[in-house]
Amino acid sequence: KEAKYALRALIALAGAKPGEAVLTAEIATRQRIPKKFLEQILLNLKRHGLVQSKRGSQGGYALLKPSSEISFLQVLRAI
């Protein structure tokens, strides 16, 4: 289930404009993922270099590299 949620979160981030951060709460609501669980997943993805976080009023999460460069295997290994 964690891998499924991770993929759904990455798809949501891939749909954002380049350089735009998406709030965790927004991803959780749109993708119907429990927010606390999503926060843990995004932290794992960040540790493995797939996403980056931004603080502040324009904060949230964004892909660290283009979605075309992220493989399913990388996501599974991170999770």
C-alpha cells in the first residue's frame, strides 16, 4: 500500500508546474492518502533523492528531477 501511495504522490507532483511546490495536505486530499502516512512517504522519497521540500508560504514538495527520469524501481527501493 505504501508503494501505491508513493506512486500516486509522485504522479501528483509530476502534474505540477516546473519549480512549483505542492502542499502535503493538497496531495493527501486529491489522492485520498492519509496525511500522516503521506508525510512519512515523502520523507523517504526525499532521503532517496526523488523529491525536494521547500519551506515557507510557497512551500511544499516538488520533484527533484524530471518525472521521465524516475523509475518504478527507484520508488520501490525508496519505500
